Amino acid sequence: MNLAIDCFRLVKGDQSTNGIYELTVKLIQYLGNENSRRDMEHHIMVMGNTTNQCDMDVDGVSFLLMEGDPGDRVLSAWWQKWKSGAIARKLGCDRIFFPEGRLPIVYRGRKTIMIYEDRSEKDKKISWKQVMAARRSDHIIVIHEATKRKLVASAPKTEKRIRLLKDLGTKNRNPMELGGYWIDLFSD
């Protein structure tokens, strides 16, 4: 199976995406190690930029350096809405993972999103864009129980597709829980 991970808009050192960035780096390192351990069972491609190449280009994954500046607002919006889905289709991906929790307008393959909230955002509502993305995605990854409750309150039909990975936000990772994440990403 071919899996693409859309990391083009994640910029190292950007305060607005710092938590998502660190979490995504952990996930990519885990997936790369697990894929290497399984003799490259799946082809994992990270679509990234020059600022995140040093952290996300790990053994077990293919890093694809995308052209353009992710800081450019027009390019960033165009990437999010159209380009990521088009590139994933050209790469022959069976599934694409969106760590920022937003989906492109058109992508017909299987989609997994991650909805991330800081502890400081605990009382805020989930954005309508993330709720709409959750309704359209096949799997949803959340880090906090409060996020899961807010998402289910906003979109009740998503409850069966949500996986809570609370260990992912800490330095101690439970391998069995992450093994379930591996199954979620590569199951039909």
C-alpha cells in the first residue's frame, strides 16, 4: 500500500503549528521504524518542504521535497485545497494522511486526519473546517479525550472512526497503542 503524509504546510519553528509539527515528527519516526522492521511492507511518502526535511527524512519513508514556499499564503491555500490531493493521486497513493486536520476539496482515495489541540485550547470549540474534514475522512486521530468529546458533539456520526492516542502527546509511547494506529493507517 502507498501512503502519503502531507507535511508541506508544516514549518519548523512556526509557533502556530509547533505542537502539530512535533507530533507529526514523532509519528513519521515511528512509522519509518515500524516500516523498516517489517521489511518495507508499505511505501510511505512524506510530502514536505526544505524546513522540515531534516526532521522528517528518516529511514523507512521516502521524503518528497515539494517546490514552493509554505509561508506564501496564496500557495499555502492552493496546496491545501487542490495540490496535495492531485499529487497524491499522481503518486498512486491508496491513502493520504493530513496531520493538520484539513482535507483538499477533491481527493477520492482514503483519508485520515489528525485533530490536534493544545491544553490551552481545551475550552474552545473545534473549527467548522475540522468538523467538515472529520465528516469526510475515513479515520480520525485525536490526542485528548476532550477533543474527542467536542468532535462527537459536533458530528455524532464520526464516533466510530475516532482513535484516541493520548500517549502520542507525551515522551512515553505505548507500542501497542501505536500498533493500533499502524493498523488504522493501512487497513481497508
